[in-house]
Amino acid sequence: MLFYYRAKNMEGGAVEGKLQAQTIEHVVQQLHQQKLIPVHIREDKAKERKSSLWEHLKLLSTVSLRDKAVFFRQLSTMTKAGVPLGSALEVLSQQTANAPLGSTLVEVKGLIDGGHPFHETLSMGKIFSPLMVAMVKAGEEGGVLDESLGRLASFLEWQDALHKKIVSSLTYPAFVLCFALFVAYFTIAFIVPRFAVILGGLGVPLPVITRVLFSVSLWLQEHWYVPAFAVLGAGAALYFVSKSASARPVLDKIKLRLPIVGDILHKIALTRSLRTLSSLVEAGVPILQALDMTAGVTGNALFSSAFKALSEAARRGGSLGEEASRVKAFPIMASHMISVGEQTGRLEEMLGKAADLVEVELDEKVKRLTFVLEPILLIFVGGAVGIIVLSIYLPIVTTIRAMM
């Protein structure tokens, strides 16, 4: 937020200006560090009133993984080249095309100019996750900020690539399925009833499949809105159930037990968890904090409880590899590589290699699923069209035979 202030300097002279800060207390701190005595501070509301609707809409947009990865990569490059952190943030805030990220960077720079640590300023906003803040904090405290920023950028780039890989693999089958369902719904609800009126007036006995199809089509013609509301209601119910703390573990277990898809979801959660833990350990985050953070970002209740179990074992001084071998979420390969990493002192490296192996298996599973889905969709679409055509064709053939 932008604040206007009036203050006095050490000589008693009046000073006016504006500062970017989260709260008035942060403005007071910045003024004290500049050896100024605040007299009056007010938030800039005029700028908000004058902002256009388009600016408001831009501020409501989200910051994608790609935008964050590009930001941390550029910041790593600039700090490695010796550019001061404040100057680098100012340049990047002007260059970014994402409005929320740009405004956040302006606030972060203002807080850094006021003497706040970089990781602390990142934690004040909603854009940067605790995982990102922890990696930046580890780099700051270890004096290797540029390296930590580079590792964080690589991790975010990997996450973005994994997300795009999954989405691109499933986009075509999902589009074909949705289009086929829409065409079948439109045909049965609005086209078949016309044939029902025509064929019903011929006075010939209709086959069972035709009578069923006509009954469904006539019902859909009168209640066409029911399927749409049913789909929306089911989606809303599933959303709220997934947000429930008590129901989510059950839902996550059901997801992992689904045929074909369950194994893919299991590998996605596993590779994300292993890669996250590897990046945190490599960045210098303490192992207990890294395990707790990984438990919070797995995206699945089963893996969350698994990493909490590893964290408890580490607190007791136990072996992570032995504990992982007792947890069902981890395959034998993963638990073995964790043990090797502990014994050799290269835990982050072995976690990364385990994630690589799981990712290779995931790629094969996704390719196989896409390969299997295409003929299944063709059979589904062809079967639906065949039933509709057969239901209309049989009465016509019967009528022609009766006329002959």
C-alpha cells in the first residue's frame, strides 16, 4: 500500500513524501531508520478510487508458477552479477507484465529499503508460499542467496513443466469426451423428439430400444435443465467435500485406488513430494522444517501423513529410510534411496534421483493412458451414435416392410 507522510528531520525541518509499506507501523519504522520524526501518516485512497476497472481486474488475477519461476531466475542472475537487491527488485517490478506480482515487488522493495530481511518481506504477501520463503531464508542466512534463488527457480520450472505435461496429455481426451456428451445430449433432447412424433403417428409397433430412447428424449425435452444442474451440483459437492478436513483423507484414498488413474495420481504426489524435499534440503533448510513443509504441499492426505511420520521419526533420532519402508505411500525404491542418501550424506541428491525415476514411470503411465483413452472414446462415441441411429432406423424398416 502507498502511504503519504509528513515528518520532521533532526534539524526541525518539515519533510513530506510517500512510502510503500504493508502497515502504518512499517512506515513509522522506515521513517525512524531515516532519522525522521513522523507527524502525520495517511494511506493513499485517491489512487484506488481513480484506478480503472481493468486495473482492478488485473489485480484480481493470479501469479502463475511460470511468472514466479521467471522472477526468481532473473533475480538470481542479477544478484549473482552484483546488482543490489533493492535495485534488482525495482527493475523487475517495472519489467513484469503481471500486475499483482509487480505491485507486490514494489511493496517488497519498500520494506527492504526500510531494513527488513528479504525473506520476511516475501512472507507478508499472499503470492509467495512458505516453501519459497524458507528457501530464500536459508540462502540469506547462509550467504548464498543467488544460489538459493537459482534452485528455487529450477524447482518452480520443474513444477510448471510437470503441470503442463499432465494437462496437455489429458486435454484432447477431455475435449473429445465433453464434445461427445454435448452432441449426444443435444441430439436426444432436441432432435430425437421430432422423430418420435413422426414415427408415433405411423401406427406401427416400436422396438424396445426405440421406446426407451423416445421416452428419455421426451423427458429431456421437458426437463433439459436437470442434467446441467446435476453436473454443477455434483461438482460443487465434490469441491466442498475436498475442502473438508474430515472428508478429504477419505476422498484422497479413493482417488489413489481408482483404476489406472489412481496409480498416476500416486506417482504425481510422490514425485512432487520427493522433489520438494530434495530442493529444500539442497537449499539448506533444516531437515525437520523441510519435512513439515513437504507434508503441507503434497496435495494428498496420505502423503501428508507419511511425511509427518518421517518428521516424527527424525525428531526421535530415527532413520528416515527405515520409517519410509514402513509407510505404504513410499515404494521400496524410494525408501531404499532415502536410506542410501542418509548413509552417504547425500540425501538431497538421492531424493532428486528417486524423483527422476518416478517421473520417468509417470511419463510412461500418462502416455499409456492417453493411448488407451483414444480407442475407448472412439468406441463410446461410435456406440452412442449407433444406438441413436439404430433406434430410429428400426421403426422405419418395420414400416416399409408393413407397407410392402
